[in-house]
Amino acid sequence: MTGPAQAVSLWLLAPLMMAAAAAISAGLIIVLLPALRRHALAQPNPRSSHFEPTPQGGGIAVVVATAIVALAAATLALSPTERDHLAWIFGAAVLIAATGAVADVRPMPVLPRLLLQALAVSMIIAALPAELRIVPALPWWFELALLGAAALWFVNLANFMDGIDWMTVAETIPVAGGLVIIGWLGALPSAAVVAALALLGAIAGFAPFNRPVARLFLGDVGSLPIGLLLAWLLILLALDGYVAAALLLPLYYLADASLTLARRLLAGERVWQAHRTHFYQRATDRGLSVSEIVGRVFAVNLALAILAVVSVAMPGWPVAIATLSAGAAVVAWLLRAFVRGKQR
């Protein structure tokens, strides 16, 4: 674990890590943009939220920048074991990014896509500390299977929710920032803090290119590995006993995607097909601008990150219940606001 008194060199490196990741991410995007315009244009369709052909694949830069900075920092500040562990995690991220890259340039059948995603998820599950458990009463293999299923769902919901400009930015920056602060409090291992710092910087470097109206989309090559890395970080947090914080940080994403899936299942829809019925997408149809939507999402995610930090700083079931209740209320308010849309 890292904390205020441990891994001083890592915390001294933190500002440099974020700045380097942002610079590498932005620099790679500038270099890649001409090729992405030629080979990876996202064409508008009845389900999309954009109206002009827009290059996608900016996630390549985010993933590469995150991996370069995280592994370089691991070489300087972490033990060889921690560095090898982080390399394994980024190996899984590269695998799922490659899957997304293929899907960005040509249609990919659902089954092979899910199998490759499941393989990447299995890699991060296999790397979890064997001595840590969330529910010790459950058989270990059953708990791992549940964690794997949850991680696979999170990877896909991160992909589903990346449907308008700045949405993934508005989610990832507060979640990764919250994880960094929680790591500083000692509730995450050093390797996890390194990954969160690098991801925070890399997504910040991507943000100017994705601001409404976006010049570049993240693409599956970015949303899938970001979902995988965040799933790994949140599982580590839960394994260390901070389940409330692990639920609070992504609570808006979990609520929007899960309630939308449940609604579509009850309606008998083919849930594996693309659609535009998420709460945030319905908000655009009800008159809210993209900037208004992502601004509210960002504000709610900041509130959730603060609640998550409070639940870690003040451990115990009364605070966990109080912060989860407050988080659920904030998210419910946001979903209701999206359903109501712009008031005339």
C-alpha cells in the first residue's frame, strides 16, 4: 500500500507523471489525426449523436501514453514484482484495445468480441491478490467468477456510455482523481496508484480534442481498455475492504447503463444491438445540450468522488451507508433531470 508516509518518490513523481502522460497523449493524437481521418471515420447514423463524419481512434494515444508513463514510473519507483504485475495488467489492456481497434475500422461479430474481452478480463482477475477477499464466506472460485462477470459488464458499459463528446472525460477524470487521493490515504497498492495517475494525465491530454463539438472520438480502442483499467482499480479497492468507495466512484455509469439494460430487456429488445436510449442520450432528445449534459455528469462524479474519499477516510458501516445513500440520491436526481430534459 502507499500512503502519506510511504513511497515518497512516487508522490514526488506524481505531477511529472500526469504532465508527461498528457503531453504524450496530445502529441500522439496530433501525429495520428491525419491517418485516423483517412481510415477511421465514424459516419453519422440514426443512433449517433454527431452529424458530421468524425475520426475515431483517439484512444490509441490514451492507452499508449498511460502504458508508457505507468511502466516508466514503475521502473523508477516500484519493486520488480510490482512492475511485472503492472506490465501484466497493461498486457490485458493492449489485448482489449486491439479488439476495439478492429471494431473501429470494420464490424466485428458479437461472440468473438466478447470472447476476447473475457480473455482480457480473465488476465486481470488472475492477477488479483489471492489473499484478499470481499466475501470470505463465498467459495473463492465463485467470488472470482462474480468479479470477472462484473468486470466484463463494466468494460462494456464504459463502451456503451461513450456516446457523446466529453462523456468519458467527465467520468474518467473524477474517478481516476478520486482513486489517486484514495491511494494517497493508503487504500490502494502502489501499482494501482501509478496506473491511476498515468490514466488521469492521458485522458486530460485527449480532452481538448474531444470537447464539444469533437474533432476526435475515443473509439472502442480507448473506451474498452479504459473500462478494463478502471474495473481492475475498483476491484482492488473493494478487495481492500472499501466496497462503498468502489461502488460510489462509478455509480452514475452503473446506474445509467444498468437501468437502461433492464428497461430494454423488459421491452424484449435485442440488447446487443446499438441504440440511443441511455438517460444521457434521452436528455439530448429532450433539449439539453451536450455541454449541459456532460457538465452535470462531471459535477455529479465530483460529488461521488468526494463521498468515496470520505468513506475511505472514515471507515465503518454508518459512514458507508450514509455516503452510499447520498450518492444514490445525487445520481437519482441526475437521471430524473435527464428524463425531464430542458424545462420550458
